[in-house]
Amino acid sequence: MGFVTRQPRISKSGMPDPASCILHPESCILHPANGFTLVELLVVLVVIGITLGITMVQLMPDKREVLRQEALRLALLLENAALEAQAGGRTLGWSGEASHYRFWRKNDYNEWVRIEDDNLFRPRELPDGIRVGQVTVEGLAIKPGDRISLSAYTFSQPYQIRLGNEYGNASITGKSTVDVSASLDGEADGASK
């Protein structure tokens, strides 16, 4: 014969009858109802909310980050162009105005020719809202569209290119040693590179 457990009698209030709990105390343990309490649900919602908030902050770029990335891209392109000029023995140039810039190459007749077919030095449009600001060579401002020369045989002249949008400005600074750095206003020079 097996051991038989008896279920307690349930009173009208839904609680076990005290008399049956005396005879069979193991059957009078109240079992929690299935489901979650309101507090547990609120805790889960708060955790989900915090996680979504952190994710959204990381997915939405800072308005100055677009400017920082574009300044860094231009600095790397200018540095590569200067190295290409020295390695290839052909002077290259850069010009920019409004929301675009391009690279140039001197041909065999010492004339400037636009570089159109090179994937690295192709003409580029700046992202919406970013514009080429003041360009200086050896501290003197040049007109929009004038070229900065990246010499193949001598040290290049130091230059500075300003990019800006409604959220800030960035400086791209080229030294005569071919080193180019980019920084946002308020950052140390070269902090972006």
C-alpha cells in the first residue's frame, strides 16, 4: 500500500480549513499563484528602459562627431596625398570651397589637372551642414578654390584648413614635415588623430 496524502478541506474564504491542517500540516502550505507581481513587472520595465536609453545614446552620433570624423578623413587624405607626391615625384594639390573639395595633380606640362578617376583622391562632397571655412598657407588666407600645393621635391608649406557646421569648428593642420593633424575647437591639436 502506498502512502496517501489528503488534501485539506477548503473553507468558503478559499483558505485551508484549520482542522484539516492539524492532521496534515504538509498539505496546508500555501503555494503562490502563478504569474508575476506588479513590483517584478515594474523592475523588468525599468531595466528595459535603461537598456534602451543607453543603446539609443550610442546609436545616435554626437552632432560634433560627424564634424570630427570628416576632419580626420580630410587630414588622412592630405597626409596620403603628400606622401604620394613625394613617392611618385609629381606635385599634388588640394582645393576646397563651400561644401566640397578635390585633389589636383601637375601634368608633364606643369599644369594643374583635376584628379577624377582615383578612388582615394576623387572629388568629395562634405556631409550636410559641413562647410570649408578659411584656408591659410603659412598664416596667410587664400581665396576659396585656390590650391594648397603638396610638393614632390621640397617640404610643403604649412597650412591650416577650417571646417565647420552649426555645432562647432575643426582645424586640419599640415606641417612642412608631411604630418597632418585634425582637432575640434577646444581640443588639443591632433587629439582626433
